[in-house]
Amino acid sequence: MYEYQSIGGDLSQNIASRQKWSLGAGFFASSFVSQSLMVLAIPFYQMTLGVDPFLLSIVLILPLVLASLLNPWVGRLSDQFYSRWGRRRPFIFVSSWVCGLLFGLVWMVPEHWSANNQLLYFALSSFLLYCAYAFLNIPMTCLSYEISRDPVIRLRLMGTTSYFVKLGTLLYQWLFPLAQLTLFSSVFLGIKVVGWLIGIGVIALLGMLPAIFCREQQSIKQKKIKIKLNDSLSLIKNNKALVAILVVCVLQLGGGAFSASMDYYLLVYYVHGGDISQGAIDKGWLSTAYTLLGMLAIPLLIRLSARLDKTKVLQGVFLLTALGGIIKWYIFVPDMGLWIIVDALFCTVVWSAMITLVPSMLADISDQHTQQSGRAEEGRFVALFTVVASLSGALAILLSGLCLNLSGFDAALGANQTDSSMTNLRVILAFGTCFFSLAAYFVIRLRLSVNNN
């Protein structure tokens, strides 16, 4: 049996509230690094500055993809790092401040620069931010696995951190409307102020809390192993359950997110006839509904998972989302008003499952590997998952920009978008959501259910 040593105090199965809230605050800060960057970049660069959507998608995904190449090395480094403070916490403390400072700098782009120079600045600064984010996200996720080895308690812990991630979702959709307030002389000044408030006040200060208050279980020191690409490939080859989780990740975080990204454009250019401000407000309300209902879904997912197999719960979630995809066709239309919130009733649960059930399942798979191999290598699993998640996110952005161009959408036309382009976006939003959800359902049913049996 593989054993762990407690670092910084005794770890009972009942996790102290201080640790749970601190870890939740860390995940809250971590979610702002990646998500708010996208949330601010699209309305600022594409809708306000009029940058070509496909060009912007390239600028958004290249830094993400290149920085993700660091993940296997960061995961292995985190696994093999030993100090009096543990393996994970030193990385979390330092990287939270580096990420906070870099996030503020991302929005310091000079107003008088040309659009190409502004995009180049954004690409370089966001690349540095994503590199620093790897040192924050991977050790923090590993720490969430190691606070408790009990699967049930760990699932509840994932539920707690999911509340904080959902709270971040509630807030960062309002960042651009906040930057547009009349108290700022221009949107450029508003973006800078909001960027620094998030960078220092949220990412740096809250992100360091897990390093201060959480306690980890550190494995007995092992011989260091050189990082090789073949290690990750062999891990995938020999672990079918891991493969299924990664495929589901691609389908939801890639295909599902790509389909969902059309809602912002439809709210602005179809529902509100090109009114960016009103569309952003509706997007904020919709995201608020997603967050609040997603929070309510978390305890339900945990209770159902305690009674039923996690894979069966996840199958039900994807079937519900597929139904929600069909409903999107009928509610993303002009004069729908607050009925748009119906979308959240059907399609928010899947995002709660992706940050609650899926990480818990990945942690269980990692524990099984540890018991079989005799090595604690949570960093390898987390790094591999984050690489696939990053590439899936990049794929979603790339497909979004490409399909916007192919659909006939043109931001320069404002309210005068063609009927065919709006129809194409509606098809992607509604039937894309349905297709990718059903595909994920069958992957879980055919692969994960078989493995569990």
C-alpha cells in the first residue's frame, strides 16, 4: 500500500473549514486568469476595435497552445519537488503574484498603437500569463487531490471549489460592462482599471491563500525521473478510463464550448440588432442565471453520485444538455426577454459536472495508478488533463473565429447582418450543443461504464 506523509499538520478525514475555504478562494482566483482574459478580449478587441474574428482567434489560441507545452514539465516538477512546505504550496504562493501582475500588464496596451501592434502586445503578454498560470493551476489542482484520499470527502471538496469557480463565472461576465461605465473617460481606461483590480485584488491576494492555509499530503521522497513525451503517451495508451475522460473533455470543452460561444454574438447582433451594450448586459444576466442554477446543481450532483455511479450521473447530464441544445433554437430570438434564462435550466448542469464530477473521477483514476505503480504522480495526470483542456479551448476559439467568417458574419455591418449569417450561428449554437453532448454521452456509456463493470 502506498503511504503519504502529512506536511504542516495532521490531516484527518474531516477537512478543516479553513482549508476548504482557502482552496476555494484559490480556485476562484485561478478561474479568473483564464476565463476573464477571454471574456474581456472578445468584446474589447473584436466588437469594440473591430478586429477580424478569425485573426483574433489565432491571437487567442497561439499563446494558450504554446504555454500548454510547459504543462507536462510543470506537472513532473511539482511531483518531484520537496521542501519543508510541501510539493505544491511554494509554487502556488509565487505564481499567484506573478499571474496577478501579468494580468494587469495584459491590458496596458497603448491606445495610439495600430490594431496589429495592439494584437501583438496582447499575444506576447497573454503568452507570459499562460506560462505563469501553469505553475498556479497544476499544483493547486494536485493539492485539491491530496488534501484527502477518501473519494467521498474529495468529491465534497470538489463541490466546495466548484461553488467558488461558479462565483467567478457570476462576476467576470460583468467585467466588460464595468469597464464601460461613464466614470471612466474611455473604454481603454476602464479596461486598465478593471484589469489591475482583478490582477492584484483577486488573482494575487486570493490565489496565495491555499499556500498559506492548506495542508498537503506529501509522498515519500522518490528518485527523480527525466521528463519524456513517451511517458504521457504510455499513460494514455495503458489507461482506458483516462482516455475516456480526455475524450469527454475534448467534446465538451472543445465542441460544446465552441457551440456555446455563438450565444454572445446572437444576443448582440440578432436579439438586440447590433447593440453591444445591451447584448453584453443580457449576456451578463444569462451568465448570472448559469452561475446561480449551476451552484444549485452542485449538491444535487454530489448526492446523486453518492447513490449512483458517477458515470450514470454524467450520462444523464449530457442527455439533459442535448435537450437544452434543441431548446436554444427557440429562445435565442428577438423579443424573448428574460425567457432567455430558460437556456440555463438545461445547459448549466454540464458545466457544474465538468468542474465537480470529472475532476473527482480523474483523481480516482490517479489514485488507482498510484496504488498500482507505487508512485505518487498526480502532477502527470493533472498536466495531461490541462494540456487536453487547453487544446480543446484553443480548438473552440479557432472554430468560433473560422465559423464566424464562413457564416457571413461581419462586425463592420453592425445591425445589418445578413439573415443567412444569423441562421448559421443559430444552427451552430443549437444543434452543435446537441451533437457534442450526445457524442460525450456515448463515450461515457461505451467506455467508462464498461471499465467500471
